Amino acid sequence: MPILLRPLTLGELLDRAFQLYRSRFAIFAGIAAVAYLPVFVIQAFTLWSPKVISPTMGIAAAVGFIVLIVLRLLGVAAANSATIIVVSAAYLERPITVGEAYRRVSGMLVRVFFIMIATGIGIGIGFVLLIVPGVVLFLMWALAIPVAVLEDAGLGESVSRSRELTAGHRARVFAIYLLYFFLLFSLESMMAAPLGVFVILKGGHTGAAMAPIVGLFNVIISYVVGSLVTPVISISLSLMYYDERVRKEAFDIHAMMNALGEGPPASAAATA
């Protein structure tokens, strides 16, 4: 589905995001499913591991928790980066596969991972000091990952460019995240409700005996919902990146000149 190079309203941007998601559902969901699979396997395995309390087991649990967090963040970095590449390919009307998307981001994954860590720390400090600065930084740096992926930028340039691109339109970032969390909560609640009602009706010893099964079911729900919903936020922010460039940098004119061979590439996005 070609993406028109013109400024979009928030409604048009979200509509375009869902159109793109539907048109390439398998690849977007596949990217997320592959990225989050290691965490899902580990979480499912720990549900059936022996619950023995000892100093050694405590250390192992702490190490395992750290490994799980790192894998989770790497999964998010990989899924976001690969999704952005697919959106860029759609922008240029080029076919792409899950494997090709991951191959293109393999060299930048560590850099994107550390950009996520650094911006996350900065936002966290902002929330600790005063909530408002944390919110402002969160909205200001929302396009740092698309910039890092599409412009091959480092930390400083990514956050600086994101601040410039989001200026004046951070309410749109807030609306996009609001929609994302609404979809996440709604789908998780809808999928978990039947089992929750069953456990409540059974109650007593039966409910306690089902605890491992309920835990596994919740892990499965989290994995499925994450794989289905998280592409929405990456697609939307990728489209917003392009939309802000169209608005502020005449990216539509640059792209047309490049396509006609009359000018240099506007950015690394043109070769994504």
C-alpha cells in the first residue's frame, strides 16, 4: 500500500497505520512473535520450575530476572527496528520479508538497544524528580528509535532530531500511545475474562490447583496480545516520523527529486 507524501491529520495517520497493518498483517505480527518468543519460552518454563527457597536459588532467580529483562528489551528493540524497516519498505512500495527486515537491522540492534536504555533512564529520572518532566521527555523522544533506524543516527542525534520532529505535535504522540494502551488493555481483558470467570466459579482447592495453568494461560495471553498490538505503536510512530518530515523538511519534494534522479537521497530512509 503506497503511502502518500502529504501532511496527515491524526485521524488520517491512524487510519493509514491500521490500513498498513492489515495489508501486511502476517509480516508485522511475525516480526513481533519472533522477537518476543525467547521471553515467552523462559516465562513459561519458570512456571514449572521447582520452587525451592535457598541462597543459591535466590541468586539464580536474580540473575534469571536480569537476563529476562535484557532479553525483553532486546526483543522490543528488534521488533521496533524491524517494523520500522517494513514501514519504510511500504513507503517506497518495496516487497520485504520478516527475515530480510531482521537482516537489515542486525547491525544496528545493539545501538538501538542502548538508545532505548539511555532514553528510558532519562525519562525515569524525569518521573522521579517531577512527573511532568518525565512525560515531556517521553513525548519529546518518541521518534528517537525511528530516527536511529532510518537515519543511522547515534544517541545524541536521535534524541535531538526527535525533539525537533515532535515539536508542536506532541499531543499526537500522546494520542497514539493512549490508543495503544487502550487496545492492549482491552484485548488482554477480553482474552483473560473467560478463564477468570471459570476460576472464580470453581474457587477453593480446585482454583488453587489450577494456579500453574492460569499462570501459563496468562503468559500465553501476554505473548499473543503483545505480538498483535505492539506493531500498532511502531507503525504509527514510523508514519508520524515521515509525516513530520513532510511537514517540516519538505520530504515529499526531496523524495520526488530523488526518485527522478535530480537530487541526493533525503536520508537513509530512502535506502531502507
